[in-house]
Amino acid sequence: MKVTVKYIGFQPLQELRKTAMEIPEGFTLQDLMEKIKESRPPYEKKLLDRATLLVNREKGDLEGTLKEGDYVLILVPLGGG
Amino acid sequence: MPTGYAGKLLFVNLSTEEIQEEELSQELTEQFIGGYGIGAKILYDRMPKGADPLGPDSYIGFMTGMTNDTKTLFGGRYMLVHKSPVTGGWNDANSGGHFGPELKKAGYDGLFVYGKSEKPVYLYIHDGEAEIRSAEDLWGKTTKETLEILKEKTGEEKVRAAIIGTAGENQSYLACPINDGHRAPGRGGGGAVMGSKNLKAVAVRGTLKTEVADADLIRDTNMEITKSMKENKGMQRLGERGTGGGTPANSLSGDAPVKNWKGIGILDFGEDSAEKVGSENMDRYKTGKYHCNSCPLGCGATYEVEDGRWPVGDTERPEYETSGAFGPTLLCDEEDVIIYCNELCNLHGIDTISTGMTIAWAMECYENGVLSKEELDGIDLTWGKGEAIVEMVKKMIHSEGVGKVLANGSAYSAKYFGKGEEYLQTASGIELPMHDPRYAPGLARTYQFDPSPGRHVKGGIGGLHMSNKQEGDKYDYNDTGEKDVELTAHREVLNSAGLCLFGSGATPRRLQHQLIRGITGRDFNNDMGYETGLRIYIQRHAFNLREGITPKDMTITLRAIGEPPQTGGPLEGITVDHKKLGENFYTTLGWDMDTGTPPKEQMEKLGGLEKVIEDLCGTS
């Protein structure tokens, strides 16, 4: 099934702005984040671990199961300034 | 003369026109470092209790950071210290640019001004000499115009100055001096204090050199810092986009306040709006980078804006706090509004955070019929209405009509109108900045209890929470005291040393201490850092206690602590146990939560607090 993932953050991440992703049925938000993190450098993995996650504009639950057409927003803010 | 310092403090009495130099003692530098550390000690010892912040007994200090003019990377910051007309208590505010290092090169680690001049004046300090000069022809001019005139008057193209605009001349409580055109010790009303003394500007030019103990150690430390900086992608990004690069994500994550702290970014502001107010969008106007003194990163930028409704020409990139305060806080996504309001605030010397937040308060009052259009001088102050925002900022900077009231801040305005208190978003009367304790809960303690309330750049666990760098659950309020106190104490040292917070990613504590050893020649380690920081914190805190401000008077408004919690978005359901955070902090310190007084034994052991002990404990 397809979900849309968008990243907005202080620091750009390689090839992650807005993209449609194909994921298996039953994937949780945590599973999706692990998939996004795999093959990324350690620095980007750390940033993604600290991200605020929204699913369909609501607070994301890492244990929650994603559905077809879900919109996942990954936010990495800047602290201080 | 203490190594690493100019070795002198300057005192100017504007009532009598007396100018006095005093030696800066070794003891003072060892106990209080520099910046607001020494500033707090001087003000506590010399300013009378109960002084009117805008009266002649009031002092205002311009204190260099210890690292200024020592070739230390990121060592360019200076601090303003004074009593705040907003809180009636301690105030320190921090600024970059080049003013601090120039003051030190001019021969002084700090300048303290008291009294009141009968007519507008400016101070000119150059290579060990100081003059009081007429500023009658400067009064009413913008900070940028004034700087150009000062270059002519002094014959020095490289003169630096801290200058007030019309807001300070009108003694608006939100006023601040501006240095280098766009850098400001913004918070707490320092501009009003200068205006109350008829002090238009402090101009400095210096060619003296600060001697350091071990230039090789400083150079080697700088090399470590540079290497670390180049490997730190976050810092590299800061150098490219500045703090404004964070505005979009912050507006949606819950970190930035939205619609006077009532709104939910993702729902009320939206992604498109959030992306518009970030520097990635606004940097289409960028003409160059701006570096503060000794800064290898250069997170500032110059802009040239020739389009939009207010083509201001040469200006500077708005910082995150500014784009947050005029952006999501007001539901405004019009970048020409943000850029223009930034320029207006810089030209006329008024704190962007408090100005935006005061307008937010007025907007919510207007929305709810608490303030009428007539009371707002006919301005339709609707959420997000750019032209109304600009019109109101213009009224505030010139103290015109309702602007005269609003320019004293939201707490003053609520009292003046006798209504609207329920919409205030303040800590002890200081408008809250653009980091939400519901997102970074430790900030609730910092905002509420730091001696300068409502500041996001003071230390504590809130700093970790802002970047989600804490261990464990940030909403777990057990055992927060030790880390909270430790980080608070060490931040006092970083600030008093004049180091930039944004350099600290490459300048961890170990290197900060190494720099202090290189500059002063004396030993400095973690334990000494903790003790020195605690001493500085107590000195600032004692200023408030002596004014009768105790912990029960240190307040924070309810939305910031999630009472009631939000019903959607990333902060849904969050409340902050600010009471527990405060109790944990005080318990770790061993301080009484009712009186706020540190134990006499603690202060005696730290040393340097003799007058505090005498005043608060009865005997020294």
C-alpha cells in the first residue's frame, strides 16, 4: 500500500522531502521510520530518532498501524535562537 | 591586571558628568568571570534597593564577555545588565555583533552608566578615554542613521555603537539598544533605561590589545573547535540558513507558539504557511553572510528587498525568534511583513519577541471583543492581517496612540485597560519566547525561575528538550533537579565568558574550560565551572530577592504549561508539571521555596557573596 511521507526540518536529509512510499499492510509508524532510516548515515538516523511525527495531521503513535493513503509528516525542529 | 582582561571598568555619572575608572580586580574575574556575572556583582553592590528602573539611581551596565578580543572563536558576545522596568527586578540581555570586543579594545571590560543627563548625549569611548558628547542632533534618528553620523562625528569608519531608537527615547518598556544595525540585547527594557538617562548611544573604538596567558593553547583549542564545527552538519546548516531555517519545522512541531499560544501549528497555520516563513524561502533576498566578531560560522545574512509591499532595500535576515513572533504567533505567513517588521524593530530599537507577542495578545483581545476597534485606534487587528500588524508596529515604535500603551508590553497593557489578563502569555510579565514548554517541558522551570524570566537561552534541561536530546522521557518529572541545576550553572559560565551559544556544538565544556585557562592562565575545571556558575546565578537571584521578588512572585501563564491541554496536534493532551520541576530545582539547590534564600553556609562556602549574605541573612 502507498503512504506519503514528507520531511520538514532544519537540516536537509538526503532524498527526503515529499515522497510516496510503498509499504506492506500492517506496517506501523515505527516500522516506517526504521525503513526510512535504513541505509542512512548515523547522523541522519539520530535526527530521525528525535523527530516529531504527525500522521494525517495528528500526533503520531509509533505503535499505530498505517493505512493506505496516510500522510506522514516528519519534523526536525531547531532548538534555540 | 588580570590576564585576559582590559583590567578596567568605567563608571559614568550622567547627572554630574563625572567619569571614573576603576581597576578590575583579579578576585572579581575569578569569582564572576565577566559579562553578566561581573555585571550582577557590580549592580548588586552599588545600586540601591528599590531604585526606580527609569530613575537616576538606576545603573545600566554594558559588560564584555571574558573571551572578547582574545582571538577565541565564538567569543564575541556582550551583555546589558540593569533593573527591568517590566519586572522591577534583575535583567540581563545578550547580544552579538562587534560592540563588546570593540569596548574591550577601547580599554574597558565594562561600562556602567547612572544618573541622568539633562539633554540627549552619547558616550564616546576610545583607547582609554571617554567623553560625554551632545546627541541633540541624533535624537529621533534611527539606529542605522545614527551609526553613520557617529562615524562622521568620531572620524572613525570602524566605530561600533549600541544605539537606541525612538522606542528607547520614548522609554517604552520593550525598547532595546541595537548594535551593528541588527544585533540586540533585546529583552527586558534596556532601551528604556538608556532613554530615561537621555543616553542615545555608546560609541566605542579601540586599537588596544588584550594580553592572554597562553596564545598557543587558545590557537590549538580553536583548531579543535574548527575541526569539530566542520564535522557538525547542524552547525554547517546554521551557517547556511541561520536560525530562521528552523521556523517551518518549529511552527508545526509544537515548539513555536501559534496564535498567541492557543493554536495548533499543523491545523491553524499549516505546512504551506510554515514553509513560507522559513529562511529557505526568504533567502531569495540574500546578498551575503553576516559574521559576529570572532565567529567562523556566520549564521546571519544580509538581504536586499526590492519587491513586496514594503521594499526596504538593504536589511538583514530575520532570526527564528523574530519570524516566529511575527509569523505563526500572529498566524501571519506573509514574508514581507516579517522582513519589514524586523527592519522597523531594528531601526527604532524594540524587542521583536515582545513586540510580536504583545500584538498577539491584542489580537486575541480583539477577536474576543475584549478590546474594541476604537481602542485599537481603528486598526482591524485580525489574525494574520499583515497591514494591520505593520501599522501597529509603527505605532508602537513611535509611541503613537494605542502604540504608546502596547510598547510597554502586554502585561502593562492589560493593567492599563483593566482587562485582557486572561490572554497574557508571560513569565513574571515578560512575554514568552518562541519555544513552548509543552514541547520542551524543562523550559517551564527556566522561564518561571531564572532571575531574568522568560528566556530560552538560559541553562537547564529545557535546552536538551528543545532538541529532544534528553535521556529518557522528557515528560518524566522525577529526579530532574540534579541535571537541571548542573546545566544551569555551567550555562552561566558560557554566557559570562561571552561565548556564543550556537558555537557550543563545537565548543563543549571541556574546550570552554581550556579556553578560560588559555586566556587567564589559571586553572579551570568542571567543579570550578559549577561553583562559579552557581555563584553568578545566586548573585542575579539575590538582586530579585532584595527587591522583594520571591519564588511565589515568579509566575508563568497557563497555556505554556498546558492548562488546559491542547486537543489536537503533536502536543495533544500535554500538561507540564511545572511545580515539580521548580521544586526539584530548589530541592537540589537546597533553597527554601518560600523565601527563595540560599543557605548562608552555601553562600559562605562559595565566597564572593558577602553583601548578599549581609542583606539576606542578617550578618556576613
